[in-house]
Amino acid sequence: MKTDSEKEKKLSFALNRLKSLDLQNPALKSNLENLNAQKNQLEIEKKQIEEKYLNLTNEHKKLNQKLDDINQQKADEQKKETEFSEKIDELNQETDTLLEEIDKWQM
């Protein structure tokens, strides 16, 4: 019986000491606070980078649209130039024909 009561007293004493222990480790708590601060900073940076990415994406779309517009204008101008050159060629041919007719009549 004595051993059981001694064991019970020792166990009770050990339980009381465990209950009174301060389980918080200041270094661990400090590390957790630092990690939390870093996490918050990274989240802020992530939001800023995402906003910059969206802005760049929008700017890229606008620039592509402007480039497409410029290419379309260039194609239209080239088409007009080609049509103008064809009309000049037609007029030159008609002029040559008329000059030949005039030469025939003058002879």
C-alpha cells in the first residue's frame, strides 16, 4: 500500500508541476510574430504585383489594338496607292492613244 500511496503522491506532484509550467516559449512566439509580419508583407507585395500585372496586361491590349489600327491604315493607304497608280497608268495609256490619233490626223 505504501508504494501505491507514494506513487500517487509522486504522480500528483508531477501533475501539479506540469500544470504550473509556462508552455510559452518567448523565442518561438517571437519567431511566429516575425513570420506573421513577413507573411503580411508578402501578401501586400503580391497584391501590388497583381495590380501591376493587370495594368501591364491592359496596356499591352491597348498597344496591340493601336498596332492593329496602324497596320490597317497602312494597308488601306497601300490599296489607295495601288488604285491611284493603276488609274495613272490607264490615263497614260489613253494619252498615248490620243497622241497617236493626233499624229495620224496631222499627217
